[in-house]
Amino acid sequence: MNDNSPTLVSLNDAAKMTSLSRTMVNRYRSEGRFPSAIPLGDRRVAFVRSEVINWIQARIDAARSSRVAA
């Protein structure tokens, strides 16, 4: 595997990374508020790890900037 290859994480792992439930991850996905899933099979999806990390960082940045502005 190439060092630049994207790493995929399961729905369970994405939920653990974000401290969200699987239900909330799926709700955010359906609302377009979470990175898109990569379909792997009929009932299996995964997420690009770096996209989930970027989503987490964006949430942190937004929370901190709104706290500074307040």
C-alpha cells in the first residue's frame, strides 16, 4: 500500500472517532453534514479517514472561533 493511499474506516470507527452514535453519523450523512460514505457492498460502507479527521477539526475550529467572537 502506498503511503499516500487513503485509509478507510468503518461506520463504527467513524462514530468512535467523532464521539457520535451511528444513528447521528447516518443522520448527518443524510443531511449532507458529514463526509460521504464509500459503498463497499450491499450493506457495508466506509469513510475516508482523512475526511473524518478534517470534519472533526472543522467542528473544533468552528467552536473555538464562535467562543472567541462571543
